[in-house]
Amino acid sequence: MLMDEGATGREIADYLYTVATEHMGLTAHARLAEKSEQVAQLLVQLRPEFGTH
């Protein structure tokens, strides 16, 4: 998936935002975009940990 493929934080954030707005029915909102970016950056920072388990 995105994490295994080395996707950038931007790519992950875009994916999270798309899932939230197009598949979960959440309203497209600036705060949702901001939270998607924050979560994406956290995931990118944690990526090295995923390979150790």
C-alpha cells in the first residue's frame, strides 16, 4: 500500500482526504485537509517502525 511503496506525506494526505470525503461522506472542509496532513506526517515519521515488526 502507500506506506510500503514509500509514498510521500502529500500523497498519503491526499489519499486520506479522498477516502474521508468520497467514501466516508465527510464534508470537504479545510480542517479535514489539515488533519489529513497531520496524520500523514505522523505516518511518514513512523514508517521506520513498520519494518521492524
